[in-house]
Amino acid sequence: MKRSAVEWIAYYLVIVGALNWGFVGLFDFDIVAKILGEATALARIVYSLVGISGLYLIYLVGVKES
């Protein structure tokens, strides 16, 4: 099945978010904050895009299931 560019971006962002949460949970280390700075506008944008991507993938699963 061919995926759109938006779907691929959403998948990659969700993977980044999952890995980041894994590091936070296991090592108390926030990769995004370390790279982009703690509570910077850019870090907040990345966190927001990861969240939106997660919602989009939930939507895709619902659409594909029905």
C-alpha cells in the first residue's frame, strides 16, 4: 500500500515521540529538550507536531478499519 508524504511524516514524528518518551521514562533524559532547548518555541512546536501526528494516525486507523 502506498503512503502519502503526510503519512510518512506522521509515522516518523510518532517514532521520535515514542523514543523520546522512552528515554524520559527510562533515563529521565529528554532528547528533544536537549537538542532544541528546554521550553523553547521550537521544542514546543516539535512536541505539538508529535501530538498532532499521533492524533492523525489514530484517525487513519479508524478510517482504514471501517
